[in-house]
Amino acid sequence: MSIQPQWSVNETSGQIVSAIGRVIAAAASDNVQAFAILACEQFGNTLAICDETLRKVETEVLPSPPPIAIQFLKAAVGYSTSDCATQLGGSEAGLRFLGLAAALINSTNLFHGAKAINIMLRSTASDLRLLPTVQQLRDLLASLEARSQRCGFAENVTGWHIFLLETVVPHLYGDNNRQGLNEGRPEDWQNSLLRTAPSPEMVAQLVDTFRQLARIGDSTIVGATIKVTTAAPWVIAFTKWCLGLPPSVYTEDKRQFLGQSLSPVTIVILMPRANMENGLEVSIHNSIDNLNHLVAPGSTEWYYGMVRIEKYGEWLLQELGFRGELVRVLYEALEYGIPQILKILRYPDIDLLPRSTSVGQSQRHTVATTSDHSLHMLPSAHDIVAMYSRLLNPSRPPQFSFLSDHELISDLPLIKRQLESLAQTCQCAQCHRITDTPAGSERAICRKASFFGSISFIIADIIVLSLISSPAPLLVRASLHRESGVEAEISRYLRHGGKDLRTGTLSLSYSDILAWARDMVGHKVDVDDEDGNTLLTAGKGQVLYPVIFETFKIERKGYIELTCLPGNLKYEGETYRVVMGGDGVWGADDLVNPSIGSTEVRAPLNLFPDINVYWKLRAQDGGVLHVSLAARSRRGRHSMVELNPMDFLWHIRQTLFLERCPHDGRNELSAADRFCSYASPFDDHTEPCESSSHVKVVAVDRADDVRFFALTRTQVPLVLRGDACLSCCLDLCREADVHVLVV
């Protein structure tokens, strides 16, 4: 297809008339303006997008696999087969626009992307009276966002980011200036060069340049030189995305870092200098002389692409500065640091971690305590080890080692030497001698603290990623900023351990883990949700929620395991971005079995076989669903009690779980326990017990949904029975001074 210099929407065109029905259907599906779809499809005729990119759009953006059901919400995750992307993908012009849109969606916020398209539409329209607004263009990009995340453009940008970190950055300012979090804040120029997104004006200039380079005919244009001071990885990736070949890459001193004899584009990375106003300078060359000289302002907006775990791990090591010999330091820190963190968290699988053969390691205690029956939010040791290897791709499998109780990772030889090296160049007041404190050192970030921050960041990533399963490759936000205190808590303990009474414990809650996970997959939680009521989040083409709400199945480990599904969340034909736990409703309950008060406690029973638990949903404005747990009898009577399902994650922290015992789990007591009585799953159990030995037994054996309801409702510590016998469960209750048992 030839590339046109202008576009138009001819209202009498047979092509437009024949497509209008499909366009209206797509517009209705995604709640966008039909004219915006038509205009952008015609605008695609002016775009230079290479065949390789068009094939990626066809194979990664357009397919609509069968939706995946979320049973507990009666919702589905996936893509509509008659949405805007499908309509645009029906023509080559539409495919070209989808290629441009995917690059913008993966690079900048939707409003800036819409501004860029608006600039380009205006500069190429044959009739300025017929133009969609910026808001209409933003709505169109929003409808394409979920599908576009998997096009691969962000992976390309991240790859070029790593290339520049390894080559151009050390050339410009020396190896010592390749700073990650382990060596203080990166310099402003490096942030601007590598981490910023392009401005709308930069995108428009590049698209116009590539249009001229790709024109077929009598054009005398032979190439272009593009000088950049910002968003360099994006500009290089976008050049290949549009033209099919990467550019040649030079620095201003004419040092070549990538030669491409067949490419018509040369990128020149300028040396940082004061008062830079332009992020981009383009010189278009013809066979006689320079044809045109174009400039565009830079941007201060950060670029955060969504990439696969393997690419994210490669980027993370480079960004944090772990290269060369520092990789050995990192592995030593992780192989001792991860067990140290898991040990303080009383992780039940700690002895299943692959161990080194080093002698003299402290052994984990084997004396059983009631805390050994606590439920744990982290997954199996196998999952943690597998994610370690997947994220970091080490040269050998990890071999974890255990420090003695009085040791810290800072005592290890490689780490001790690294900390001494950092202290020699650190500008903070603590590392400098008092007599030689430079100006501003009180505000300088300690390089040793940043080193521990980097180690802790990676540990947090490994732990959180090991909790997430996905039927499609998981996409992770390439960013060093997380809206959670997980990194700070881990860093504090790695530095001080139990030597300081104030830091003798590690405080990691399920809400911290959820916040870190949501940030990793590109989701934001409303700041108004101070109570942690967010159950499910959707965005960036991914839907994330705890698996336990789907299954009601409670296991010893991994009660906060997450699943991440690809696509949009759809409920009753509408798209939603968040599901919130609704406020609890209390009332007199008329579903209680009246015989429970007179029944002797002798064996595990289900005294509530007529009850089933269901989810009650209420749609709210702004793409929000409110959901609560409710119960009803199989004859249609409803309980007056409704629960916030997120209360389950709060209450389970104080639950003991007796998974099994040496006896048959169906064994009856030899005699009825007169210090026990059966209780209702609708009771919050806040009333005091009859004696210090009395145990209320919630008899909902084998009914996972009602057991889940009971745990969510109960306001006090309890014991949950797995396959253990009733006698052992009652023994644990009395040993732990717990007065509620859910069988």
C-alpha cells in the first residue's frame, strides 16, 4: 500500500458507507465515537508502519481467544469480537493505525497519546472541519489499551534501554556513573535520556519524518539524522517499529555504537548540557542538500512499559547496577537474605529450600509450638525457587544458606567488602567523618542504604511474583517505584535483624503484598481505599485477584495466591476496573439450625447442610463493582447477614490450622465433651465463653463455602480443622487458649 500525504473521510465513499454498520457496532461495544474510528482508520493511510509490525498487530493484538469465566462474580475476562480493534483490523489502513496506537499506549499516558494523534491528524487532514476531539481520541485509545499491551513494543523499548545502559552511558560519563538504586539516585541527565516518554510533539515529528522516508516514487529524500536528549530507547525502538530496521546509533563525539548500513536513519545521542530546550532535532536529507530541519520539545513524563518477567529481570539487574562482579555480590546477598526473611516470617517450608553444603549453618528449631499451626500467605518453596531462577536467570541453581541468629548478611565477605567500597565514596553525613563532611551531605542518600534497598526490592519482587499464576505470560511494570512498604520492611530487617529491639520483628501484611502485586501488574488502587477493601483490580489488559475467592479452599500455605487473567473484566456487558468489598450488614438470622444448642459434641458434623454461600454484586458508577458474601437456604430463605469478603484476609491472620494428625480424621470422641457446644457460622463469637476451657464448635464439615463464611464472620481467633481428628483439634484450642473451632 502506498503511503498518502493526507487523509479524509469522504461521506459519499462506498467504502465508508459499507463499513458504517460495523463501525457503529464497534463504537457501541467500546463506548467511543464512531467518527473517531473512521477518522483514525483513514489516517492510517498516511502512516509508515513496516510489515513486521503489521504482522505483530495481526497475531498479538487482534486475536480474541475465548473469554475466561470468573465464576464467583459471574463475570468474564477477555475481549469483545466486535470491538474497535477488530473493526480497525479489517483494513490495512486500520492495521497501520493500530500499530501507531499500540506504540503510544505502551509508552505514555492515554491523554498525551491522544494529543499526539490530534497533532498528526491536523497536520495531514484535507478538511480541518472534520476532526475528532482529543477526548474522543483518548476514549478510542482506552478501548485499545488492553489488547495493545501484548504487541511487544514495550519489550523492544526495554531492550534498547538495556543496550544504552551497557554501552552509551558508560562512554558518556564513565562506568562509575552507571548508578542504580544501589549507588544513590541516578543523574538527571540519565533519567531524561533513558526513562522519559516522548512528548506528543516528538511523536508527531518522528511520524512525519518516517512518512517522508517511506514514500515510494520520485522522492529525492535519502535519509534522516535524529539528535535526541530524551527518550532515546523509545526513539530507537519506534524507528524500527515503523521502518523495519533499527537506526545507526552514535554519540555526539562521533563514536559509533550500532552500525546499520541499510537503515536510512541515524540517531545521535547528545551530550548533556545546561538549558536544553529540545528533546528532538531532525535533519531530513535529500540527494542534493538538507531538505528540512525540525525540532520538538522534550518530555518530563516517566516511561513505564509492561514487559514479560524474563525481560523485566534483565532490565532490573541493569537498572540497579548489578553487572560484572556485583552479580556475585547480589547472589550471595539473596542466597542468605531470602532464608533470613522467610525465617523471621515463620515460613513453614523453609527446610525445603535447596541448601548449600556449607558447614556451621544454624539449624531451624524443631520444637513444635502453636505458632507452627499458623496459616501462611506465601506459596511453596518450589514456587519461590522457580521464580528466583526465572526472574534472575542465574548461571547456576540457587543454593540457600542460613545465618546464625547473631549474624547479618553484612557480615558475609563479599557484601562486607562491597559496603566498605560504597562507604568510601558515599556523600551522606553518616558515612563521612565528621571533620570532613561536604556541604549538602545531610541530604545525600546513603549508598549503603541504597544497596540494601536494591537487595530488598529484588527479594520483594521474587516473593510477590511467586504468588501470581497466569494462563498467559504475565506482564510486569518496569519501574523501581512501588506503592507499598514491603521493600522498606525487608531492608530494615536485613540491615539490623534482631539486634535492635525496635527492629526485632518483620511486619508484612497481606495488604502490603497485594499493593506490591497490583503495582507490578500496572494497577492503581484508589487512595480513598484506606481500609483495604479492594478485592480485584483490572487494567493494562490484566485482571488480578486472590484465588481463594474463587475456590473457597483453604490450604496451609499460599492463602493470598493470586491469579492474573488477560483481557478486560466484563459483567453484564459492561467493563469494570475494580471490585470492592461491600460494607457488612448485620441482622437477626433465621437460618440457624434450632437443634445446635442441644446436640452433644462428639464428631465432625455439618449441622447446616441446607445453607449455601453466594456473592451479591452491585454495580456502581465509575467502573466499580461492590460485592459481599451472603447466605441462603436451598429453599430460598436468605440470611440477614452480609459480609465484606476482604475481612477474610484480615481474620485469617489469627487463625490456627490443624492440617492433619496421627489419627483418622473421622474419629469420634470417646465421650461427649461437656465443655464444648455447637455454634452457628453466622455468629461473630464476641460473647464471652462459659469458661476458660469452653470451645464453640462451628459444625460445617466438608462445606468449604460455609467454612469460608464462618472464618470471615468470626471476630476472634479460631482453630480451623483440616483432616485432623476432633480430639486433636480441641487439644490445640485449649493449648492456644482459643475458644472457637471450625470443623
